[in-house]
Amino acid sequence: MDFLPVFLDIRAQPCLVIGGGDVAARKTALLLRAGAQVTVLSPLLVPAFDEYLANGKVAHRAARFRAEDVTRYAVVIAATDDETVNREVAAAAKALRIPVNVVDQPALCSFILPSIIDRSPLIVAVSSGGASPVLARLLRARLETLIPAGYGGLAALVGSFRDQVKARFKPAERRRFWERVLQGPIAELSFSGRDQDARKALQQAIDDPRLTVHGGEVYLVGGGPGDPDLLTFRALRLMQQADVVVYDRLVSSSVLDLVRRDAERIYAGKERASHALPQEDINHLLVRLAKEGKRVLRLKGGDPFIFGRGGEEIETLMDEGIPFQVVPGITAASGCASYAGIPLTHRDYSQSVVFVTGHLKDGSMNLNWPALAQPRQTIVFYMGLVGIDILCRELVAHGLPAKMPAALIQQGTTPQQRVLTGDLATLPQIVHQAKVKAPTLIIVGEVVRLREQLKWFEPASLGVL
Ligand code: SAH
């Protein structure tokens, strides 16, 4: 280790910045964020300093640097493009053992500034020890995406309860308590900005820790249409902290692979006509697992609230008083349309889009056909494969031209994606001839024509998938 990472308290401490350019302004801003009293020494200042000078945050000394300028400062930063000045600053500061940073010259520094992810009071600092600041910045960007924006608020919240929790629980219980709080509904309340509710819930959890320390919860998570890259950050986070996952057939294996490795896996099926578990059993299974104190991930294809029966599942959870959260996912219509190069709306061709289920009930499809067969509208059928003959026939009977373009997208967004296009007259035949299988999405509308123009955007054709 070439440097010792430390976090310095410089609140209300005098700090000196030498240099008046944009780099000096950025360093000044950083020191100000940490509450320092900054003096800038430079004959001239760029306009970036105007604001700081105007509101009195920074003192300016319009002069050239002399070694005597380095006196009782907590920190000194040299940000000039004059190598001799930079050297003099470093020498003067080191003589007085004042921490000094010379921008872009690690050899002259007694400390270096890391790339930071600021979720104050939580701060993550990344340093390459001066070897490659760009690499450190790239790593920082990756970490940014992993750490929810609300972590700072959560850290502040938890900090204010620390003493209370310490007094209430033994060390082992305490750890479990905090793990539960930081990964559970209380954390999620804080992330979504409901700070007062989170505070109340945390107080309740301390007063009656049965639920937090022993109770389970359910995450109803949309796993998207197949490509794991389409998961949300929140989905991934909850997938990695679940004790057990109850998943549907629609969840792709590459998405399932991202669930915590030692989580128990329960297949809840849902193949047409041969439901592995009836819906009611799934509802009760979720309740039972949560009551055993488990963090239950109910993982669904697409979005849980779009033809996903998510509403029914949370009703049972609510009846039983089980804490839960719902995480949206990219629904098949969005995923398949994008990956097939078909925009769902288009100012010249389609002003509205409807998502409708083509699921057959007792061999028939009871839909509002006149409302569907409207001009300048895109219709997306979920579960429409078995009833393809009926749906094409009804749309034509209710006024759509037989030549209306239509597309079939099988296993959209996965490496096995297949896209077949035709029109309302030819679609049933295509399904039978090409042996199209579930899951397949059907898109009907003029927008399907645009596929020819946009085709080269298809990730598969770029060799990405
Ligand atoms: N909740 C899901 C939909 C469940 S209904 C969502 O929001 O996407 C199941 C139907 O969704 C399937 O019959 C099929 O029509 C469609 N579907 C889901 N994933 C798909 C995929 N990867 N490719 C094509 N169709 C898909």
C-alpha cells in the first residue's frame, strides 16, 4: 500500500489553494464541500471563482506565491501550471509537515485526492495511487451505479438511532437487526425519500424487534423479458439478498443465475394449461415462507403488474400483514419491440398503443374488438399465440385491413429471439408453418413496417447477443 487512506476533518479549518485556474476552482469547490475556510492565492482568478467570492466563501489574495505564504494551514493544494511554483509549494508545506497536494504530480504530494462517490455521510473513495486517475474514475463510475442514490439519507437515519440500538440489543442481535434494517423495507422507504415513514418504522422495529429480527418479507420483482442487462438496479439488489426465490417459467435462466447462489429455488411454473402451482397455492406459499422469517423473492417475467397477477399476490400478503415491495420490470412489449426494431408509437403511424391479453377462456377471446380495431393504434397481444386465428379474424371483421402489418416475436431479448413479420391475413399460417412457440408477443400496426428501416439497430444483428 503506497498511501494510507484517511478521511480528514477540515471543517472551519484554514486551507490554502495556490492557483486561479479551473483546476484550482475545482479543488476549492471540493474543500468547500468539506466545510473548509479557503484562501486562494493567485494574481488572477477565472470566472468560476466569482460565485465563491461574491458570497464570501473564499478569501482571495492577489499575489504571487512566496514560501512564507505557507503558514498554519490544515491543507495546502498547489494547482498552478508553473512547475517551479508547484515545487516551492510542496517544499514549503513539507518543511512544516502540512499535508500538501500538487495536482497531477504525485511525486510532489504528501497526500493525493481520490475519486469519490459522495453519499454523505457515506463516502467511497477510489485511488490508483496516482498511477491512473482515469482508471480510478472509471471504477468510480461503476460503483456509482451500484450504490443507490439514497444511501446517504439511509446512513444519516441509521446514525441517529445507533445509541438506542446499542443499548437495546446484544452484539449478535444488533448485527442481525442492522442487516435486516439496511436491506429491508425500512431502507427502501428511505431510498424512496419517505424519511419520516422510515424513521417511524425504525423506531417501531426497535420497540418491537420480533418482525425485524425474526420476520420475513416478500419482494415482488419484475425480471424483465429475458436479457439480464434489462434488470433494474433494485431488482438485482433484492435478488442478491433473498433467502428463497419463487420463480415463473418466463424468467430466463440467465436472469435466474443472478439470484444469490445459496438461495433456495422454487419453481412455480405457469405453463399453459399445466400450471405447476395454482395461483392460490403460490399466494399461500409466499405467506408461509415469509412467516418462516425468510426474505422471499417472487421473481416474475417482465413487469409484475402487467398480466403478471402481481395484484392478487400482494392482496394475500396485505391480508396477512406481511411486509412486501414491488419492483417494476421491463415488460415484454417494451423489450421485444426495442430488440425487434419496432417502435410502439410513431408520430406518423400510431398515436396510441394498447396491451391486451389474447388468452383464451373456454376457447374464446372476449375482447372489446371495436376499441382495438382503431386506425393509428398499435396493438400488443400477450399470450395470443394459441388464439392467433381468432384474433386476426376478429380484427379484420371489425374493420382493420387484412394487409395490416403484424409481427411475431418469440423469446424476445434472448439469444434465441425470432422475429417473423406478415399481416393479419398471413399471420396464422406463419405461426403454424414456422412452428412458433411460447413465449411469443404479437404486435399489430403500421409501425411494424418500420422494422425494415430500423433493423440494423437490432442487437442480434450487431452480434451483441
Ligand atoms: N408480466 C409479463 C407478461 C406475462 S404474460 C410482462 O410484463 O412481460 C406472458 C406473455 O408475455 C407470453 O405469453 C408472451 O406473450 C409475453 N412474453 C413475455 N416474455 C416474452 C419474451 N421474452 N418474448 C416474447 N413474449 C414474451
